[in-house]
Amino acid sequence: MSIFPASYPSPQYLPFNGECLKDSFQMAPPAFDSGGEGGLVLLRGSEILVHQGEGGATLPRILPEALRSSGCSPLYIGQWQGAPCRVVPVSKDTEIPAGLTGENLLASEPALSLELLSLGGVASHVLHWEKNSRFCSLCGSEMGRIGGEWGKKCRGCGYAHYPHIHPCVIVVIRDGGRVLLARKAGWPEGRYGLVAGFLDFGECLEEAVAREVMEETGVRVKNIQYVGSQSWPFPSQLMAGFVADYDGGEIVVQEEELEDARWFDVNELPALPPRRSIARYLIDTYAKKS
């Protein structure tokens, strides 16, 4: 049985957004760690290592000896179900300790609760920030934590840095009873999704939509309307979802970005992205509306 609902009230309720965690997790920076045993988010690449039992997946509370001896250091990220929660980076080369199972956060149907899946996403984003904030990007000196915040301050030039979140646009393009879908090389066979891309200098979100669609498919769009957003912590994106109408042009695929792009009848759609993504939300909610 899927952990994902058949539909969402709005994109706010998609996996990896804070709404999925509000009843289970309260985020807080490392300075607020008061000590004591709690849940451990063991991240091995895109996998979270959990105990799988009759009641489902749960976080381990004791760091396995194999991980302690390898130098893994837990980092406090908040309170999970009323107890301290810490993330632990685990090397991809490390064998999964006995009694634990690796569950891929990017699986189409992960064997995790929606809350645990989203917690893994938050923890993954934190580790990405930790990895990329060791040294100042201005002068190269080491960084130190700013007390009570997630930010860090350069010990050399004093510049303050804060977690990097990269805005992207993603859009479903409609034309009557058909929808434009695109495919990247490396995706599962037969799967199609939506045109998406990062913002460029001096762009608003709507301008980024028009540019990305033109660059990747050669198609013009109009009536660009914002729908909602999804945190996508792989590694650090915020996906801003849009719907737009076709405004002319023939499909010319930008081969550096896409393997294919084509129009599909809304009643004969191909394999689509998993229901954990805003791409699927946009297709399910808006593809058949004109």
C-alpha cells in the first residue's frame, strides 16, 4: 500500500515540505542540543538506515559500533517525537550494520512513513549545507557556527553565510486535450515528466518558465500561472510549480538537457513521475484542465 495519498489539498502537503512534519518534528540548530538519547537519522547517500518491524520503519536510537569506530559524528537538528534528533553521515562504502535496512528516499514507493521520508529529506539538506559550508567562499578561511542559528560566520573576513536554497521552476504545458511532457536520459524506461530548470540572473519566476520551455523544447507559452511549491532537498532545491498554455512553435529538443519531448493526449499519458513530486501533482491536477 502506498504511503502517498491519491491527491493533495495543495502542494503544501507534498512530501519533504514542513506540513508533513509539523506534528512530529521541530527543527532546531545544533546549539540547542541539550544531550540525551534520541533518534538517529543515518544517511548513506540517498538512503536512510532504519529498523523495519511489524509497525513499520523506525529510527535507531543507538549508533552502531561499526559507525562509531569509523568516526561518524551525530549532529543535532531538532526534536523528533519529543526526543532529540541527530543526523549522522554514513559513507556510501560503509556496509549497512546488522539489524538496519537502507530505504531510498527517492524510491517511487519507499517503505517509510510520509513523516519519516520528509525527515530524511530535511536531514539530507542539512548535511549538504554542512559539507559545503566548511570554508568561506569569499576568502577561504574556516567557518564557525553563529550561535542559535543555522548560519555560519567566517573566522577570517567575518562574512556571514546562510543555508543555500536554490529556486527552480517546473511547469505543465497544456494545449486543449494534450499536454507537453519531456524526458531526461537516465530516467526509468518510458517515464516522462515536466520541463524544469534553475533561475537565471535578473529573472522572475514566470520569466524563467518561459525561457526554460523555449530553450529545452522550442515552444512558446502564455498564461503562466503560479500553483505552489515543494522543498526538494536533493540536494538543495525549492521547486516552484506553474501551469501554462501553449502559444506556438514546433518542438525542437535541446539534446544537452533532454532525451525527448512530445505532446501526449491527456487520456493516454505515459509512465509519470512518482506521487511524491510536484511534477506529478501538476500533471494530475492541471493537465486535463483547459
